[in-house]
Amino acid sequence: MTNKQDAVRRALAREFITMVFRGENNKLSGIKEYADRFGVGAGTVQGALADLKAAGAVSLKACGAQGTYIESADRSRLLEMCEYDIFIGLLPLDSSLCVKGMATGIFEAFTEYRLPIHILFARGSRNRAGILLREKCDFVVMSLCAYSYMHKNARDERRDLCSIGTISGYPSEHVFITKRDAPFSMAETQVAYDAFSYDQIAIMESLGKQHNRYGECLGVQLPELVRRGEVESALVERKSLGCADDFDVHPIEHLPAQMQRDLGESVVVVRGSDHNLSDLLSLVLTSGLVCQVQREILEEKRIVTY
């Protein structure tokens, strides 16, 4: 098998598995259309289709002028031909029940399709976007606010990342914290924030406080930095903070209503060049199951599983 034929076979398998999962319109494109799309000859496409049939992944039925259809498919074999191995999703740190519920929902959605999934966690949507671009994972989750900010302001290939849609709620109760009884003034108090979080960058810019005199602080260190007195105040997500006995908590006022809504919605982000993966993930993750499971976790009606 040539390298080109192997690549075409893999691409066709990935396209076909989504068609099979959808269970509708299993009509194939023409040989010439596939050849033009993949930049190969017709013989390479025909060879790739023959490989899929020989492996028992699909059975095709030619219907003359009406075209060729997938008559039947062995999902397990077809998935093997996709060479996805195991899907890797990168989520924000699971320091809140909201994220734990989201992770459980994603795990359940993949399980429903019998697709293998490994869920990892990393702080900062800016970090997660970079990891996705380096092809170290298949998709990342961030807030709709973070995704919108990234697309508007990023100066690199992050603009080529695409959202397949919203899937669930997202931790969005952002507040300022100070040491107990310390003075706080939005106009005068210096605020530390996580410069690797597009959410926090967007919030601070909206409030006219984008200058970060404390430099690139780690989000997970912000509460401890406030506790030690190394920073006057910090921007944190309230539900991820845990116990707040050591702090005074100051709500954020005057955020735009649209930003408030976007902070509370999570989106799945993929590489824009991977259309087959986008189609598959859209099918698996946007059915409403993730949101339903997350809600049940938040209401303590089921246990966390991922």
C-alpha cells in the first residue's frame, strides 16, 4: 500500500464512520470528487475503497446512476481503519463540580458511541489552545468568551481553531479576592490575574485594568499569593476557589451582559483543518447529553465518572 493510499483510506474511514453513526444519507461521493479533494489519482481512491472492503469495514452497493452507498458497516473494524486509537480531550482544571460534571458528560457521550476517550486537564484556555495546535490532543474546551476573545485578538494560528458548538455550562462566577479586612478599590487596588486565561484577560480589558503589574502569575497560585500578601488582590473563579475563609470576596460589577452569558457557556474547539474529526465530535458532543449529565452531577443525582 502506498503512503498516499494509506492516507486516503484513513480519511475515507473517518468520513464513513460519521456517516454510519448518523445513520442517514450513506451515499458516497464520486471517485473523481474524492480524487480531487485528496489530490490523488482515481486509482488511489479505488485502492483505498478496496482496502476498506477487504478489511470487512464496509460493504458498498452500487446503484447505477444513483451512485454508491454504504450497505453495511462493521463499526469496530471501521474505527480501526480510522486510526484514531484513543481520543484525547483537554479541559480546564477540575477544581469545581461544574468541570467535573462536564468531564463526566463528555465521558458518557463518548461511551455511548463506544469511542475511547482520555480526559486531561490543563489550566488556562491560552495554554490549552497551544497544546491543541501542537497536535497533543484532539479537542479542548474553553468558554465561549475565551473562544471569541482568542479569535478577535490572537495574532497567530490560534485563529485557525474552530468551535463545533456549545456543550454545557462553564465556571463563570469570577470575583476579586483580598486578604481579610484589606482595603479594595476597583480604581486603585492592583489586581493579579492569570495571563494564560483568555477569560481573565477579557474581563480585565473590559474593566480597563489590562495592565498586569504582577506579570504572568499562575492561576492556581493566585489565592496563595493573596494570602501571603505578595499581591493586593486577585481575579479568581469563585467555585474553583474552595474555602474563602481567609479572604474578602468582591463581586465584579459592570461586565457587559453578553460577556456574562459567554463566560457561562463552554465550547469544544478543534483544529480547523481536521474536518472529519470536527464532524464526528459535533455528532458525539452536541446532542445535549453533556449538559444533561453535568446538570445531574451539580444536583448530586449521579456520581462523577471519567
